[in-house]
Amino acid sequence: MSDPGAFNATGVFAAAPVAMLATAGADAVPHVVPVVFALPEGRIDILYTAVDSKPKSTQRLRRLRNIEANAAVSLLVDHYDDDWSRLWWVRADGVAAIHHSGVEMATGYALLRDKYPQYQRVELDGPVVTVEIRHWASWSGG
């Protein structure tokens, strides 16, 4: 992993409420969607996201089909401010895997419930996606 930068890039990434997940399938067409996510405390090498029961046309989402065809993904967290000295972004690049059961699914659900109180009301009932983070990149205006 590369040095994530002068500011606490992995810390601000982990604390962010949402990230943009970029995938591409076998057709190499980019697909970007917002996702909630969690990293285990003290770790910067893996993150978890999941498909929950919020209304969707299907749980067979394009992001999952893309990961099945091409496991390389990126997640981006950014901050905009009218004071451009406060701008920053952090990107995690890695390899995704989809879990429909087992310890990774249970771990992902637990981490997401801990980070997002909404999951006390919204059911987690879909697969968990893990991302083994292989590279961090960041930039800060300040």
C-alpha cells in the first residue's frame, strides 16, 4: 500500500458516511453508485458493504454482476468546501468478493449495523461485498 498522504486519509475515509463505488463489467463500461460501508476498527486493508432491503427493482444489481465479471473496484470519498484549501478526496482501490453466507457476511452485517443506526430499522438481507484494499490514493488542498 502506498502512503495515504499527509492528512489522516484512511481515517477520514473510514469515518465518511458514504463512498462512490466504481465497478466495470466484462464490457469495461464504468458504473458508479453510492454505497454505505464499514472498515473493521484498526484495519485499512478490507472494507465491507452490503445489499440491504431498501426498495430496488432486484437484488441482482449491476454492481454485483460487474464484480462477478471483473473484481477490480475503486471507492471514492470526497469533501467539497467553498474554501478550496479544505478540499480533499481519498480513494481505495482493491479486489472485491461477494459473500452470500458465512463469517464475512456476518462480519459485514455487524460492522454496518454498528456504523449506521438506520440498520436498526432497515433490514440487511442481501449479499455482503468485501473489498481487499490494495492501494490508497489521496489529495488534500490544505
